[in-house]
Amino acid sequence: INTGDTTQDVVLNGSYYLLQVATSSAPAGSGTTLAPAYHATTPPISSVAVNIVSYLFSGGSNSTTTPPPVGSCPSFVSSNSYRFKATIPDSCEQSSCSFFLGVSTNTNNPQYLDFWMEGNANGYIAVGFSPDGKMPNSDVIMCGVDSTLFSGVGFVDAYNPGYSSVRDSTQNLCPVSSNFINGRIKCSFSRLINTGDTGQDKVLNSSYYLLMATVNNAPIGSGSTLAPSYHLGQRPLSSDQSLNPAQFSGQSQISAFPKTPLTKVHGILMLISWPLLAVTGIFFAAWMKPALGPPPMPPK
């Protein structure tokens, strides 16, 4: 990342535009000056500056993403043994889940939590920490498809003041790995239990409902407001109970039934109305013919 050659090598933990060249007609040669033919064509350039160490957006002077300071992120311990998991559907194998979240305490620095997240989506996958199981006032972490990055996936630390996500002014994530292969997004990262950002990050040593979303055809984008289309009607699912991410162990149960009050009311009324109307129809057909008399004859 830092070769120490400050005159000829850049420190790769900074943000740079990527120039990509593949040339067959101009050999590199073995002398001091290479590619004298200026590779004939202009190389394609990435649309944003990218930090290839952290895989975070930079975006030039309009950036709202600040990578964690060098050396502050602990080493991520890669393991399939998670302290707790949340899956859709419940109890599925990691590779077959439509959404998988695994969380462990970082063994090198217990002030951090290690996350592994993956799901079937070509837009983004996200986990939210909500005090009441609803989107407003929730802390959100997204992994979204971004073709400008080497891995194809970018990380976003966000929060929901309402029903849309806003990019945090400070990105308190430690990205580790990510990829987008065969329609499946995978990412791993670490985050402080308490980032000190009380306005936009939840302290993860308290109890929250987990919100989980896999969204297609809705790229995250690089602006301050994210997912403005309310994840295209693909409603996030919520854990059945609140849990403490820093302490909970085991499998969190996820309700596949939407928990909005109107949906519940609709289901209850349908369960009541169908049997009632069916019985009423049978009763009138069987017993009310004498009282009602014969049907009127059509006019001639």
C-alpha cells in the first residue's frame, strides 16, 4: 500500500481515478521509457475517485465519505462460526439463503463487531437497526453494486430519518471484502459498537429489531440521499424480537409476514368475512326461498 517511494509510487490508501488500458499493438519494451506510442487510444477512466484499500466512495470535492483513519480498523477474523445469525428463510444454509447476516465480536478488538452479509440482488442488500421495527430512526448499512470499483460492490453507512436512507456524513465502516457474482452480493466489514456518532449511528450494545432488505434494479448511487424509490416496493423484513447485536447469541427469527398494522387488519378481516359470507350465502339459498318468493319473471 505504501512502498515508501514517494516520488514515483502513490500511497494506495488514498482516492484515485482508475485508468484502464489493454494494448496489443504497442509492446511495453524493456527500456526506461515505456509505451512510446501512447497506446493509440485514450484509456477509459472511472467516473469517481476510488480508494482501492477500503473500497469506499471518494467522489472528489463533493465527497461525503470519510474512510476510517489508517490503523484504526482491526484485523477481520474470517470464520463461518458466527455469534448470531439472521437468515431469510429461517435456518437456511448460508449459500442458499436469499439473505444472510452473520455477526461476531472481533477477537482482535472487542470494541468492534465483524459482519458478513450476502443476498440475492443486483441493486443492494442492507441491514438496519431499528428501535421499534420500523424504518424511521433506524441505522442502516448497505452493500450495493458499483461497477466503478474493483470488487463491483461499494459500502455505505447510512441512517433513515424517515422512509428513505441518507448517507452518513462520516462513514464509520471498516470494509474487508466484497463481490458481485451470479446475481449475488457478498460483503464483509467491521464497525465499532459505539462510533461516537450519536446523531447518525446507533450504539450497538442496545436492543434493536433487525431490518433486512434485498433490492433489485435500484443502484445505491453516490449522492447524499440513497434509495429514493423506497426500495421499489420490496419491503424489508423484520426480526420477530429485538436483540442486542453486541451480546445476542443464536439464530434470530425473521418474520416472512409483513408486520405493518394495515396488513394485519386486512388479513384479519379477510379471515372473518370469507367464512361469514359463505355461510350466509348457503343459508339464504337453502332456507329463504319461501320467504322471498319466486324470482320475478322477465318481461315478455
